[in-house]
Amino acid sequence: NATFDTEIEPDEVHEHSIGCAYAERDATVAHGSKNFIFTNPYDYPIKLEAYSYKAVVFVNIYKAE
């Protein structure tokens, strides 16, 4: 969902097997087997910052400098 309003298009997405009620679109990530993989379409590096607070996950995408 953090990439939804950007030009970032996924290269590899693993959907949840039982659906997802908390997000419009979502991807499964499992260490060592399933990843959300994308290619940076911009001509500059980007930085992803993720954290959680009280069961809510926040993801910010920045232009890295």
C-alpha cells in the first residue's frame, strides 16, 4: 500500500492465501521464502522506513540523499 500512489511497480508479490481485510492491496513477506520485490523507477535512490505503533504499521518512502 505504501507504493500505491507512486510509480513503483512490483516485480514479485505473494498474495495472502486467506485474503486481507485491513488493506486495499497487500503482500505476504516470509523471511527466507517470500518477498515483496520491486524495481526503483526513479533516477535517484529511495529509502523505505517502516515502523509500528499500537498494532498499526506505518511505511514512509523518501528520496534518499
